Amino acid sequence: MSYQWNWAVFTQPSAVGDGGTYGDWMVAGLKMTVSVSLSAWIIALVVGCLMGVLRTVPSKGLQRLATGYVELLRNIPLLVQLFIWYFIIPELLPTRWGDAIKQLAPETQQFGAAVICLGLFTSARVCEQVRAGIQSLPIGQTRAALALGLSLPQAYRFVLLPMAFRLVVPPLTSEFLNIFKNSAVCSTIGLLELAAQGRQLVDYTAQPYESFIAVTLMYLLINVIVMALMHLLERKVKVPGYMGS
Amino acid sequence: MAYEFDWSSIPNSLPFLAEGMLVSLEITLTALVVGMVWGTVLAVMRLSSVAPLRWFAAGYVNLFRAVPLVMVLLWFFLVIPQLLTTFFNLRPGTDVRMASALVGFALFESAYYAEIIRAGIQSVPKGQLAAATALGLSHFQAMRLVVLPQALRNMVPLLLTQAIVLFQDTSLVYVSALADFFGAAYKVGDRDGRLVELLLFAGAVYFVLCFALSRLVQVLQKPRVQH
């Protein structure tokens, strides 16, 4: 193999004449990956916690609703869900709304679909962790709270959730890592995140190895930083007396 | 609702979709078998007392688990064709996307299986290995005859759950335009201008298959009578 290595490619001005270098493309991709993932993570946490609570409340109807939600999102591939959000939902909405969506800039449509899709996809996994956290608490806690005269929402608010949230931080770390990795799937709808910028760079420069190595290293970097931050958080919220938490 | 459904392009394209499903299943099965064998080797290496083996396995597993599958697939679609043409004198035009996908998925999944299998091995009480060694079995024999059979039993549910995830992930060969089930559905939908129906159909098929399998896993997870 006679491959011409050229690491200087990242300092070359890009061929499209946008005034930036190919290195700037990588940085833009990194920023997009981080902003999509963090926005989606907010949705995942809010919806996931809500559904996780619903799965444990003493109401068959609400439990079924939450279980159905989780099963639906867990048994359809992420790629299919993404295409459904991006291509199909605008078609199925009432015409006025669909047209309004289609008039947005393509970047906004891609970003919106990516955030909603990743957020809800991850929320199903967060839900299962939150449910497991709540169910790992002794049943006596709920009963004691109710016996003291707290209403059920109050029991969740003051007794169950403060404890459950601290217990689910370690398992949520891997979901948080996954959301960054899964964001690479969004390159398929044209969102210019890290993986997409890497491929685009290959098309323009024919330097695939440099580009892919740079992208891979950036994902590793994200991984290391997230793990370090979550480790700090885990130490802060650790419940004294619990093993491994 | 403004959209008018027209499902008529699905019945005619069923054979094409079935071919796509075969590709999906082929990738899943290959990655499953290779992943379990190579994953077991990696897990045993990771628990071995030889430091370089341990480092290699840990490095392999951590690297693959830190990088998105899409990126791993892109790597293999880049590297494998070049390797194959270099070593087997293939003509540059030969379609090696399937081979690349198979290798990529198998090596990627091995990292995940290695972690499941390692946890399974560690769930076997230490006394088992000690007793096997005391009976005169070599380390290799003790692993093969005593520890691994018990470990494998413990981790059947997790291995199956990972297989469901793997089956869903095969849809990502879309990045190489290989026509797996999802790719086939997309192509038909694109051709007939019926993307909405075809994507919903694909989603429904994935859901039915994966949901049924996950129910099976739940049945297996029910605690069995212990002797």
C-alpha cells in the first residue's frame, strides 16, 4: 500500500471557500455532536424520570402506558426511529404544521429530529434505570411515608425520589456515554456532526486515514471527559452505607 | 390528517424485502457466533494472570466500546476492501461491502460479548475453580469443563438481550448502502414515493420480531428451581 500520509491536511483551507480550514470542520462537528447529545440528554432525563415513576405507581393504567412506551422505543432500531421523526412525522401532522416544519432551514429540521429522536430513544433506557432504582428501595419506605400522612406525590417527592436518584447515577453514566455514541447515527439524515464531517473531509481531501483517526480520537476524548465528570458526580452523590454506589 | 396512505407497493416488493431480511439475519448470526467465540477468548484473556494478555483484551474492549458503531463500520468499509485487494489480488471493483460488514460487526460485538462473558465468569464462585484445580485439572481444563459451562448458563438472558440489540444495529449497514431489511424497505419506498408506508412497515416488523424475542428472554429469566 502506498498511502500518502498528510497530517497537514487539517490546516489547509477548505475547498468550498468558506474561509475555514478542514480542522475547523472537525471542531464544528465536535460542537454539533456535543450540542445534539446534551440537548437530547435533557429530554431523556425529564421524560425518562417521568416514565420511570409511572412504571412504579399503584395504577394499572399508568403502568401499562409507561410499559408500552418503553417497549415501543426499545424494540425499533434507532435508525428507523430517526427516519420516522425526520421523514414521516412532518407528513402525518396536520398539513399546516407539516408545511411549517418543511419551511424551516434544513439544518434546523435535522437538529430538531435528531434531538427529539435521540432524547426519546434514550428516555426509554433512563426510564428502566429509574424504575430499577425506585424498586430497589425497601417497600417499607413507601408505606412509612404514607402512614405518616404524606400523599403519594409527596412520598415520591420527599422520600423515594431523593434516594432513587442518587442510586441511579452510576448506571446512568453508561446511558450518557451511549447518547454521544448514538448521535453518530444522525449523520444519516445529513446532520453535520462529527462522523459526518469526517466523511465529508474524506470526500474533499481523499485523506481517509487522517480524517477517521481524528474523528475516532475525538470520540475517545468525549468518552474520557464524560467518564471523569460522572466519576466526580458519583462520588458526590454516593449514599453512605451502600455497596458500590 | 392530510396524508393518504397507500400500502399497495408492499405486497409486490415482499420478495425483495425478504432478501433484505436474510442479509440482516446473516449479519446478525455471523456477528453472534464470531462475537461469542472471540468474546469468550477476550474475556478469558482479560481475567488471565499474564499481564500483556490482560492489557490487550482491556485495550480492545475499551476501544471498541468507546467508538460509535457507525464509525467502526466506516473504518471497516475503508480498510477491509484495501486489505482484501492487497492480500487476495481481488479486482478493485469487486463488491466487498458484505464481507466488510460481517467483519466489522463481528469484531465490534465481540467487545460487548467479552464484557457480558467476563461478568458471567466472575459470577461463578471462586471455590469452583479452586476445587477443579485441587482435583488435578489444568487451568484450561478447569475453565472449559467447570467454569465456562456454569458461566454461560448464568448469562443466557443477557446474551440474548445483546442479540436483540445487535439485530437492531444491523440496520446501520445503511451507511454503506448495503441492502439489508431496512435498506431494502428504504429503497422500495424511495422508488415508489411511498417512504412513509415502507418505513412504518419496517418499524413494525422490527418491533414484532424484537418484542417477541424479548418476551422469550423474560421467560428464560424467571428463576429456575435450584438443585
